Amino acid sequence: MISTLNPVTAGGGLGFAEFVELAAKNGFRGVDFSVEAAQSLGLEVARDILATHNIVASCFGFPVEWRKDEETFRNQLAALPEKARFARDLGCSRTVTWVLPSNDDVPTYRETSLRRWAEIARVLGDEGIGFGLEFLGPKQFRPDDSKVWFYDIAGGLEAADEVNSRANTNNVGLLVDCWHWFAGGGTLMDVASIPPEQVTHVHINDAPSGVALPNLVDNERELPGATGVINLTGFLETLHRIGYEGPVAVETFWKRPQEAGMEVAAQEAAHAVKSAFEAAGLTF
């Protein structure tokens, strides 16, 4: 698996070159990145930056706002082919988006989302790019259980399969974040049930100690292995057993970059990911 730095953990706000350098300096082998930031430098320059630091372009932030009005969606969708082609030429074959699990009008929310995702999937599929849907597990996103679409692996896979069927594609899968898997009550059997080709991307972190599952708050996370609340070793071992060898990004919403600086935050994140990888028998 490819140890990957996500900018919310360390490096947010840096330019593409500086962020890649920060990741490389701390031993990461990949980066989650902004395709627009890379585009602003030009393809050859962005390629050279990655090659100089021996870093993989793991996954780009999804550049289309599909959750709002139709005009916004259409305008941003029109720019997607060029961005997807740039990412492909940069060596990146993955992008992901998060999906709120509930809505006051679930049937309309579901149908609109599936229709738009199918259009997105076709564009990305033409460029050989996988599209990962991130289910959100915490109960805070499901205040009314009668207004829920999906929040776990099973529901996410059902949605991804529906999109692939509608779009006649095979590039839609899941972003599997151990936080959302844990917060939604997932098991290792759930992880083992994912077809490996539908694991688009992976995020790792840990949950705070002493907080009951229904009370977990999404942006209050710990570094991987910090508390041991999440069975991260079993999570990574299971992904490895089903054949996933792609990027694994550390995504921890914390204050260390502001408190101690990005260098310290990146160092601490690298140490945590290295320990988590080693505990699962993986190479950092």
C-alpha cells in the first residue's frame, strides 16, 4: 500500500511543490492533492516535482459540486474532462467525494445524486479514473433514522453498483475511511466484502478514548493508532488480504499544524502511519 499525506493532516495551504516536498521529507510515498493547484504549474512542471521527490499523485480532490443546483453542477461538469485528463497524464487514477447519509427528501436526493454520479462516472471512465463515494458513519449525520439513504459499506456498495449500472461503467467504488467504518458500526467482515477493484481510496485515523459510538463527532479525530479505539491493524490487514495495494492517506482533523507548525504535524503523522503499517505487516 502507498502511504499518502492528506493536506488536512499537514500541508493545507501550501503550494503543490511545497506540499509534495513536505510529504517526501517525511517518508510518505504519495499525496492527496488539488488538481487545480497542479494545473496552475503546467503538466511538465508538476510531473517534474513528483519525479524529483519520488512521490505518487495518489488521489485528487473532486472538483465538481454535485450537491447544489443544476446550473452549478452543469458548469463544473463541463470543466471535468480537462481536469480528469490532466490528472491522468500526471499519473493519478483516483478521485473521491463525500456523501451525506440523510436528507429531508431521500427519494429526490437519491435519484438526483445517482443521475449526476452516472454522468460523472462516464467522464472519469473515459480517462481511466476511478470515482470513490465516501459514506459518512457518525450518528451526528443521521438525526432522523427515517430520512437516511446510506452510511456504511453495504449501502455504499449498493449505490456504487447502481451508478455503474446506469452509466455502463465499472469505475465507481468506495473511499473507505476507517473512521466512518467504525462510527457506522462496521465489522471486518464488511471490509472483507468489498470487491478489491471497488476500493478506490482509503483513509486512516483513530477515535478519541471514552466516547460512545453515537457521540462521535466527525472532526474530533486522533492520529492512526493513537488510542487503539479503532482496530486499525485488523482494518489494514483485511484490506491487504482482499488484494488492495493502493494509497492509504492519513486524514486527521486536528490542530497540530496551527499549534506546532506543519513540519511537526507531518513528522508526527508519518511516525503514526509508519507504526500502523508495521503493525499490519505493511511497508511504509
